[in-house]
Amino acid sequence: MEGMKKMNEIYINDDMPPAPKRRVILWLGIAVGALVLTLIIVGVCFWLFRPGFREPIDIGVEATLDDYQSALNKLGMTVSGVPQKGEARDWRMEYGPAHEVNCELTSEELTALFAFNRPVFEPVENLQIKFGEDGQMEISGTVERDWVISDVLQGIYSQDDLEMGIGVGVLPEKINFYAEIIGSILNDKPELHIEKTNIHGFNLSKYLVGEDPEAVGMIDEALEAYWDAIVKSTGLSLSLCELKKTSPIDTVLLVQGQVPSSMQWVEK
């Protein structure tokens, strides 16, 4: 019996690691695996839930229906009911005669113009506009990529040109964006400078703030073409449009010029 006990002891010692050591290795492997999995989950969450990735960055502007009506009253404008079916190509906008305005709009009032009474095919969603104390304007929202290319860029640049110009790979169909800009419109000439820009949570300012002349040139050219198209189609003509500080904490948008007296959707 004693010999068998020794044989058993030899068998255990030579061919099998001690139980405590085996448990340590097992738990060490589990801990390392859990750590790697946690890092992967944290990394994915960082990209998916970073501000501006899943939804536009909230800049804290809460517009109401009262703000919308106040903005229309200041502009002397009426707007008909908007389409709740179809697509943009099925409708056209008719504008009433332009008339003189000289008014001041708050951040909430300007935001409300883009938040209420919009058609189902509106290419810009969740738009917020905030006026800063230092003459800076923050803009946040979601915009359709194809509308930017066809309408804003007026077909001057393709999707490839746009992606190359701002240094990204593939732009999604709906783009969450944030921008800080300064500038004004004087005699229908927009002079805007991008201080900071963010697309889907990624800071692209270095591509658009002076370091890339080609990208900056793209923006200036597209902006001028887009504004010219707006003026021709709507009758809008602004002699002055700029931020105005009315108190140490309040800033408004001063609007002087001519704006349409009405806007009406007509089915084609």
C-alpha cells in the first residue's frame, strides 16, 4: 500500500500541476480575457456614444412655437401648410413679393424657423443655432449628404471631391455636424469664416480652418454659388445680416433688407 501511495505521489507530482497553481493560471486567463473584452466594449462605446456620432451635439437652444410665430411676425412673413407626403421633387415653393425688413432675431427665433412647419422631406433636421457673446455663431444639426452635394454645392463638387476636400473616407447619407463660425452678409455677399467644425464627433477643423487652402476655397465658392441661387429663386436680398450684442449676456441677429412676404408649397 505504501508503494502504491508513493507511486501515486510520483504520478501526481510529475504529470499534473498542483491544484493551486492550476487555479491561478485559470483565473489569470479569465481576468486577461475580461480586461481585453472590457477594453473593446469601452472602445466601441467611445466611438458610438461620443458627442456628435449617433446624434447632433446639443448646444442648448430650445425653440418653441411662440418663437416661431414671433420670428414670422418680425419678418412680416406668412407660411402655408407644408407637405406631409411625397418627396422634394414632387413639390415647389412659391414666394410672395419681397418687402423691407429691419428686425432682430434671437437664437430661439432663428432656430424655430428651421424646427417648425417643415415638410416631411426636409433635408436638415434637429437644427440648433446659438449666438455667442463674442460674435460667434454655433450651429448643430443633421443634414442629408445628397442635398448638400446637389443644392448647397450646386453640383460644383461630387461626393468624392467633398470627401477628399475635408479629409474623410466615406460620408454617410445623413451627416451630424457642428460648426462655430463668425462673419456677416453685406449687400448679398456672405463673408463667413469657420472657426471649428465637427462631423459625426470627429474634429475636422484643421482641414477647414486655414490649413487647407483647397478645402477653404471649396467652401467659399460653394457658399457664394448657393447664396446667389437663393437670391434668384426667393427674392431675398440682405443689405446687412450680422450678430449684434444688445447686453453683456444677450446677442441677436440683425436683419436688414428684403425678404419674401409669403412662402407657399405647391404640388407639381
